[in-house]
Amino acid sequence: MPRSLDQWLAYQARVHPQTIDLGLDRLRQVLDRLNWRQPQIPVITVAGTNGKGSVSALCAAIMRAAGYRVGTFTSPHLRDYRERLRIHDRWVSAPELVSAFERIEAARGTVKLTFFEFNTLAVLLVFEAAQLDAWVLEIGMGGRLDAVNVVDPDVAVVVSIGFDHQEYLGSTLEAIAREKAGILRKDRPAVFGSRDSNAVLEDIARSTGAPLERLGLEYGYTVQGGAWRYRGSRWDLPQLPPPALLGDTQYANAATAIAALEAIEARLPISAAAVAQGLKSVSLAARFQVIAPANAASPTWILDVAHNPDAARVLARNLRATSGAGRTLAVCGILADKDAQGIASALSDCIDAWWCIPTDGERGRGGAALAQVVREQVAAPVEATTSLAAACAAALGEAGSQDRIVVFGSFHVAGPALDWLEAHGVLPPAALPEYTAAPRAT
């Protein structure tokens, strides 16, 4: 049996013959053997093609500011597996994860679990033991058959509907919406975070009996100079500070998070002051993360995980809104199952030079193959490189003090970019303390 966390993760990648095998039956079978029960505290489940990481981070940050103990599950990770499981914004310790994996392994018998299913089961065991005040769970893919959907949410959030993972979720927005609507529950609020109302989502919410909370209808926001105002079914919060996450789309994400928290206020009261503090304190790596230069001669770096055309359009809008006198240079890596053509097209007028890099793994795409796709969509110079390190070094060598280098296209790119920037002194060493506090007594 594996001993270390790294050994366990390597083992889990081999248990199931498929990397992705959507369905809840295997998890329910193992959970029954573990005598697991649904949580008795508020659970917010967040789905969406884009924006779910931001909304999850905002929900957790506001609840922490209100003094609540919050467990947050997100995926994938950028640099360390333990980023996925946080308790009060602290990583769960490696020994605690190993202990959870040992329990899961003993209970599963011959049930073949995917890597993500092991991950989800560990979250449920660790969060249950920590005796938290609330859970925030991010759907990995889709919703209806995603492992996270084994938990019944008190609030179901669908941030956005767009094209991604069509091979699993369907080739139309209507089909994708049906999959994401699978997280809705009867008599539990359904918070929709897009002004572009999706008729399929609304129809399923009504047929399910899930009360609707829609951006621009039941709740909304207005930006007023350097502040903004949230108005919902019960809350009216003027003079809120801008979210610490950059980009105009973060106002909609913040309003969506506040609407989700408003829906559970009877169980978890939250003050306006806590909302404001959470907005100011929230952080999330590689979501239009701007890294200021260490000295006047260095360029600015921007990291973003944008990996589909909708996310690329948001990135393009943010780049235009923050453009200066210098050029924008891109280091880009996109997986083979992603729409590289659509991504490059969305950013074609925002980037002055491209360095295309290979991505690893079963879904990887070579740098030369990506460069060929990008050249068909843009007029700017495009080069293929052999690695992220080579591309970052080349872009840095070309960049002037007023230029900026945006690294984007995948979690598989943004994570190694953070490592590279830290190794070259652009970022200070990351050190997020582990969660080590004992569970509270019942």
C-alpha cells in the first residue's frame, strides 16, 4: 500500500482504466461502506464553464471574514495537490489526506475509482472530521454526473454556460446547460450568474422546484465610481469595495457569490462589514493575476488560466482595459481537446507576439502544432518553443520596461509559470500554512 501522499496520487491515477468516467454510482457505493451521511451544515455547490473558481473563492472569503470555518474544494490545482482542499484557507495536511485515502482504499474493495473520485471522497471525509460551519464545493466537470454532485447543496450556483468538454457534456449550449442543471435540488435556491438567461436552466429549475435567483432579475449590481452596490431579494449593500480579483467580470462573480450567501442568511448571518472585508481579502492565483515588476527595467507579468473561447474573450477585455504604452507578449499553451482556434481568434488584436509551448499528458499538444493553429488566426509573429521555460526566457528577452507578458491557456501552463517566476525572483516563495487545528468538540 502506498505510504506518502505522492505515492498515493500516483497509485490513484492507475486504479481506473479511464481518466474520466462520469457517474455517481461508484461513489455512493463506497460512501455507503464508509457510513457517510449528508452534511448538516450549509453547502454551496458551484458549477459553470467559467467563473466558478472566482465565485467559490469569493463565497469562502466572505464567510471567513464573518468568522465562520469554511471548507473549500476546487480543482484542478496549479502547483500542489493540497490547493484543492482548504479549511479556513489553509491546506489540509499530507498525513490527514493519506489517512483519508487509506480509509477509502479499505472501503472500495473492487470498485474502480477515478483520480477525481478519490479526490472527492477524501474531501468529504476530511471536511466531515473538521466540523465546519459551511462547505463550498466546485464542480469538476458539468454537474449532473460529476462526483461532487453526490452532495446535496443548500444553494446551487451556475455561473455561466459555454462550450467546453463537449465530448462529455454535449455539443450544444442546451445540452451543456442540462448537465450543469443537474446540481439543482427541490426547494433549494438556484443562483444563476449570467445576464444571458438560459431557458433550459430556468425550465429545469422550475420543474425541479428550485427557487430562481437570476443576475439582472432577482439580484443585480451597479458600479458607482470607485465603489459598487449589490441589491438582492433581501440585501441592499451600497458602497462595497471592488473585488480584489481584477477584471470587470469579477463584479458579476462577486454579486453571484453574495446572492448565494444571501440565500442561506437564516443559517449563517453575514454582516455588510464582513462582505466588504471578504471582497478586499479574496485572492485567487492565475485569474488575471498581475505581477508588478521588481524594478523599473522589468516588464509586468500577467497569469490567466483562460482555456476556452469565452474565457479568452474575458481575458481580451481585461487586456484592452489595462493596456498602456507598451506591447503585450504572450506565452501560450493549450491542450489538444480545447478550441485553440477560437482562443487565438478572441485574442488576435490584443497580442503583439506569441510564443507557443507544448503541454504534457494524454491531452497535450505540441508547441509547433499550436503555433500552426495560432498563425491562421493572428497577424502578429508566432514562434514555437520547446518548453515554458524557453518561452518565458525568450519573451523576457524581448520585453521592455513598459511591456507586459501574459502567460495563459491552461492550468497546466499557469502552474509551471508560477514556479518559473518564483525561481527567477519575480515572485516571493509561496508558503501557505497547513491546517493543523484539531476538530472542535461536538
